[in-house]
Amino acid sequence: MAKSLKPKKGLEVKIIAGKYKGQVGKVLTVFPKTNKLIIENINVVKRHKKPDQQNQSGGIINKEMPIDISNVKVIANG
């Protein structure tokens, strides 16, 4: 039986369950304590941001939110 790879930063993964099922993306961040990860351009939400030192104008920004590791499968090395 083949050993399955754990998702790591930079690997290509395929979503196997949920709203984004079938889509492929690159892992940006892994949170091992909560078993979640962030995938590039997957699960993007809009957030209202107050102006601060880095973002002088504030406004609405797009941000990737984490999804559960159990919903993805590693398909290739990135």
C-alpha cells in the first residue's frame, strides 16, 4: 500500500470534499495543531479592513481562509 504524503508548504493538492471539490491549488500555510491549511486562491472571502500603517486606505480585501486537512489529497510536488 502506498504511503500517503502529508500536505506541506509548496505542494500541489486536490480538494476531495466540500464546496471546492475537484479544484487544485498550492499549499501556502499549514497549521498542524488545528489540522488546517491555506491553499492559494481557494476559500477566498472578503474582509473589511480598517486603515493602518501598512494599508493606509483600508477597505475590502480578499483573504484565503483555512480548510481542513482531511478534505485534501497531495497530488504532486511543487
